[in-house]
Amino acid sequence: MTIKAPHISTNSMLLPRRAFLRGAGVALALPALECMSPVLARSTPAATPRRLLVIVNNIGVLAKHFFPTGTGTSYEMSPYLSTLAGHRRDFTVISGLSHPGVTGGHSTDNCFLTSARGAFKANFRNTISLDQLAAEHLGQLTRFPSFNLGVNIEKANRSLSWTRDGVLLPAEDNPGTLFQQMFIQGNQSEVEARLRRLNTRGSILDTLLAESQRLNRQVSKADRMRLDQYQTSIREVEERLQSLRQWERLPKPAAPRTAPPTIEGDKFFFEKFALHLEMALLAFESDSTRIVTLMLDAFKTPAFRLSAEQSTNDSYHGLSHHGFDEAKIKQLEAADRRSMTTLRDLLDSLAQRTEGDQRLLDRTILLFGSNMGDSNIHDNTNLPILLAGGGFRHGQHLTFNPRNNTPLSNLFVSILQRIGIETDSFGSSTGSLSGLGQI
């Protein structure tokens, strides 16, 4: 039996971590409880719903074909961006951004939405991700605070979503499961079974809270502070469970389409990508959630289909370390262009759908990017970043110092503010992102 409990250290005594776990007498996996996070002062929800969709390809793109020439609104579109030419006024491309102190190659994808420094170093612990911080502040406005999705993702080791205690939240990689969560109510006995499971979780939390309070009398002052944080986390999860019970008794929205097909095989990378985006759109249209993250785990993707007529000769990761081999670069270009086409189709869909008197695109902040600036040499600077929709003033190329990058978290601050969260900092930020205006 294991549990992700807070690490406790003290000079006055050595308290084995498992002593607490055995004392609790239960097994609990934090990701199954969504998150453990302290109660924060939450923003008053804006009258206009604001949504966030983050898409990250952890291999990245070929920068020379992605970044445009020129700056401001008069920039010249790059080969990749030309695919999105019909939406030029709907997006901003940004160069010269990265996370300070986040280096080490492909697995920095785990820090893309956290900006936690020192990945891969001894005793590294991640921090809360942008999406989960936004979910904390927005509260239970929707049935699901957020959806964390993945294509070909290594679920136990990779995620865009992390709790305040630095715990990985596993990504959902099955669109069918997501569809069922959103639209399939089940019969009365199934609903009652789910309620019983929620009640069981509540009982486990009661036990954990009692055990942590008992330990308060045995540890140092520093450890008591840590345990106080842990107890606050438990109370926050209790609040979340209560909300889940209330939502469970409410009918789910009618399904607007049939359940999605199951796509077997990791070679169908782009087919899965498109299907996940369809589910994200359904989630927004049905207001099942307002926050969606999607990691495209290209690092774990084997040789894959580029089209009905063409497949790659190597894994996505293998292609990324092209060593300037022209054949590999050509296949990478084809993959990048397929990504841009998928992104264009997403922008089309968001622009065609309306909510009230606005396009869904105007109420949805879309962030597309990568933790890799150049996968060929494991470079984590000058990241490819594209921001679309959400009521920002677009149609420009924002440029920052390519050698001394501006923190990507500055953009995150601007995103949080646009969602309606009053903050002037996040992670490694030094403020909001200059040059990014609002309509």
C-alpha cells in the first residue's frame, strides 16, 4: 500500500515515511483524487466564459520553417504559418521565450506548464501547472475542472498537469472514455455505485486527516507546518468530493454525436490528434469543462502515418535527431505540416462555432508550443509558441531576445489575467508579457 504523502524530515527524530502510511491503513493514489491543493481565494467568474486549450508537441517543430521573418503586424509568414494564413488576424507567433533553468532534453515537457527549475536534478519536485492553478481559481463552474489529455503518452511518467504538491496527474488517452464521462449518464444503479465510491474516498480522507493530526504531536515545528499544508490539502479534496457528489446527481448533456471510434496503434498519431481535438471542442460546447491540455507524446511515437499513402521510416524521436540528414528532415517537415493543417482545422472549427454573439474562438485561448527549441541538439530555448483566440489583439510576431530569452511564464501570467484571475506572477515570471494587447 502506497500513498504520495508529503516528505517529512527532522533533525530531532527519524520518522519513516511508511510509518504514517501503515498507520493510515489505506491505499490512496493522488491522481485518482484529481489534486491536493490548498484553498485559495478564488476569482469572481467573469460573465463571459473564458476557456483555455493548451497543445504541446514534445518534439517541437523545425524552427527555421516555423518562425516568420520581420516583426510586428508586417511580418512575413513562414512556410508553416502560411498554412494558417486564413487566420492571420486570429493568432500571434512569439519568439524568444523559454523557461529559465528548465533544461535537459525531451522530458522537460513535464515542466512546460509549471516552469519548475532544476528538472532531473537530485530531489527535484515539480510545481503546480498553469491549467491546475486556473482550475483552482475558477472553482467548480463546470462538471469537470479540467481535462488532461494525451496522444501516445507515457501516462506514468509524462503529463502537462501537476498538482500544487508536484504530483503528476495522468493524461486520458482514450477519446471514448472522455466521451462517456461527458455524455453517458448510466442507469440509476451505476450512478449509485459511483456515489458509493465517492463516499469511500471521503472515508479514506477522514482517516488520513486523523492520522496527520496525530503525527502533529510527534514532529518538529517545520514538519508541523508541512503537515498543516497537507491537512489543508485533504480538506480541499473533501470540498472537491462534495462537489462531485452534487454533479453526479445532475443529468449530463445530450450527446451531440455518436461515440468516437477506437483508434488502435501508435502509428496513427495524427488521427488520434484530430480526434482528441474533436473531444476538446465537444467539452467546450457542452461546457463540461473550460480547461483542456493535450500532450502529443511524439517522443514515444514509433514510425507513424503521414498520410494514407506515406509513413515515416523512423520513430518521431529518431527523426528529430536528424543530424541534418535530408531524408529525415523531409519527413519531419511533412509531420510539421500535418500538425499545422490539424491546427488550421481547429481554428476553422472554433471560428465557425458561436456562443452568444461571439465566435467560440474569441472565448477560447489556444496555446500551441513545445518544450523543445531544437530537438536535434536537445535545446530548450527559443521555444516555438503560437497563441490564438481568447480576445487578445493578434496578427503579429512578437520577438524577444533570442539569446537571453524572456520567461515563457510571462505569457502564462497574461493568460491567467485574461481568464479573469487577478495575479501578476506565475512560476519564473517577471511580469506579464509585453506587447500582447487585448481587444
